[in-house]
Amino acid sequence: MKFLIDKNLSPTLSTSLNEHGFDSIHVKHLNKSSASDEEIFQIAFEENRIIITADVDFGYILSKWKHNLPSVIIFRFFPYNPVIQFSNIIKIIEEFGSDLINGSLVVIEPSRIRIKQLPF
């Protein structure tokens, strides 16, 4: 799986994913820290990457999108701790990996996980 980590999350999350065999890049390393959400979305679509973000605006973008990719994982009301985020991403991959590959929105909250298939 390939991931694109949004600017509102730590580059450490990307590093941790890479160390565990995934292809992950942070927008900072693409020199896209000031890119709009739509630009980030387009990069993920073109490179077949799953977006990981804390920005709920990506859910809105998906509501207007007519394709089943890219998948988006949103941390909502979640601790800003890359170690905790990483362990939750691994759980999501293990439990919902095929859903992510086929296109879905996953919202991770402290007390629950919601998933919705794309397109809406």
C-alpha cells in the first residue's frame, strides 16, 4: 500500500510506515506543504496513494468525487501522537486493507472507527 501523509500530521508517521514496508511520503517531502486539499487529493489519485489526514475537509471532497479512489483515513478528535496514530493505522490496514484498496473513507475517533465505501 502507498500512503500520502497530509501536512497536519507528523512526518514521523510516514517514516514509521516506510520502516514497516509501506510506501509512504509526507507532503513536506514533496515540497507541497502549502498545497490545497484539492492538490493533495489529486496527487494521491494520480499516484494511487491513500491519504492519511486530520482534516475533515477531505470527507467533503470525497462527497463530490465520482471515483472510488483515493481512499482517505481521517483522524478526528484524535491525539497528535505519531506512535499512537501509527499503531491505529496498522490496525486499520489489518482489518480494512481490502476496503482501502477498493476505495473507502475511514474515520478514526478515540472511541470508534467508521468506514464508508466510495463513491458515496
